[in-house]
Amino acid sequence: MEASTPPVNVYEGNGQLSVATPLPGARPDQVQVVVSPTAVRIAAIGKYPQDSQHYHLHEWQVSAWERAVTLPKRVDPGASRATLNRGVLVVMAPISPTGAGESRPQVE
């Protein structure tokens, strides 16, 4: 399965950074998130029966998704969380100049 690179939005509010990305066809148990003080890595596998379709227009696909995003500010990985709602993954972590380590928040 070939990996695609989904688009991301990175935004700041309420003292935290958020990374949002669409993951069509993915369920929470198919998504892995790794948060470090300076980056967020996302890997997901979406499932949707595309191979048997007779397409007239095929502009998007569901497959393996991988993306690493460098954050504009340092965050606290240990306090990060991730949600997948309506096909959009949002990873949130509080801004922290002393953030250290790495976390793998469970996607809810």
C-alpha cells in the first residue's frame, strides 16, 4: 500500500498548539500519533473499497497516511491528546519551553 501525505493545519489557541489533518476512512484504532517537543508524527491506515470501483473521476484516495509536522513552538508531549472526529484527526499539546520526551497519545 502506497503512503500518501495528507494536508495539515497547525494553529495556536488557549496556550496549546493543535495539528489537524483529514484522515478519510480511518478509525481511531488505525491511527498512531507520536508527539515530541518539536514535532508530531502521524501514521494511519484508511480502509475503503476503492479497487473494485469504476471511477469516472478519482481525485482522492484512502490508503496509508503518513505525515511528520515540525511545530513552530516547543510543546509538552506528556500532556498531549488526540481525537478523531468526523474524519479529522486533531492532536493537541500545551506549549511548554521545557517540554521533553516523547508520548504516544491514544486516539479517541
